[in-house]
Amino acid sequence: MKRVCVFAGSAAGERAAYAGAAEALAEALLGRGLGLVFGGGRVGLMGVLADRMLAGGGEAIGVIPAALMERELGHRGVTELRVVSSMHERKAAMAELSDGFIALPGGIGTLEELFEVFTWGVLGIHAKPVGLLNVEGYYDPLIAFLDRSAKEGFLRSTFREMLVEGTEPAGLLDRFERYRPPETAKWIDRSEV
């Protein structure tokens, strides 16, 4: 593992703990010599994360669509800032550059990015770990929804387990290092077809 993609809010949120978690995640990445790939903004949790990585001498690669360069205030001080033409291109570039994915607290954009890479893992498009940094229970309702989805038969339990959860960055990264994806080539139950 060389780089981790972190999906994070372009807002800082209402609790200081969210920014604290972004800084702690940056420290954990720096401590393991891992680079950061992120959405390229210098505001919100994205900015906190990137600034801490840079202050610690780490690599921070931002990927931002041209249309969001001004709105999300593209971070021009990062190691590399890739300005792309669309959200689709942004997500593809972030996935290509990364060896794993973590969602910090964020809004619908963070969730959309998270669920796309989670789905890609389920479909066998990649075999990289995908995780949630569950700061002060922020993702508890989402975790409950996914557990219910598995219980109700809409998400196989083996795939539900592919989304790694943690409340501390170091523990989450430890789980990433031990991550082994399930056999996805046989995910369709032919008796259901």
C-alpha cells in the first residue's frame, strides 16, 4: 500500500472532533509513509487533511473537476493537483492512484464516492479495502442501514463485511493491511437467475 484515497466533506461539520479526526488520519498516514489522494479542495475536512499531510512532509495529491476549482477552492499548495473535466473522471483518477479508500464524515458527495468504490469492490472491479472512519458515531445510522440491508437479503453478508469500520485511524489502517477481499467471481447465485 502506497496511497490511500480519503473522501471527506468540503465543510468542516459542527463538531471539532471531525477536524481532529482528519488531522489524526493524516498523522497515521504520515507515520506509515503513506500518501494521500483526496478531492483537491482546500476547504472543510479536505483542507484540514491535506494541510496536515503537507505540514508533516507527506504526499497529497488532489483531483478536482474544473467546475469545482472555484467552488471548493482548489488546493494549489498540494504535491500535485489534477484538474479534470468531470466527476466521473475525478473518481476514476482517484481510484487509479489509490490502494485503499477511507470516508471521513461528509455529506452526499462523500457518500456517493464511498458507495461507488464499495460497489466496485463488490463487483470485483478492484480488490482494495474500503472503510469508514466512524467519528463520534457519525456513521452509526449508515452502518445500521447496511446491516439491515444484509439482514433483509439485499446485500450478501460477505459483501457487507467488505466495508471496514473503525473509530481510530491507526486501527482502521491496521485492518486495511490485513484486508483480503472475498471471492467475487462467484457472487451471482445461479439458482436466482
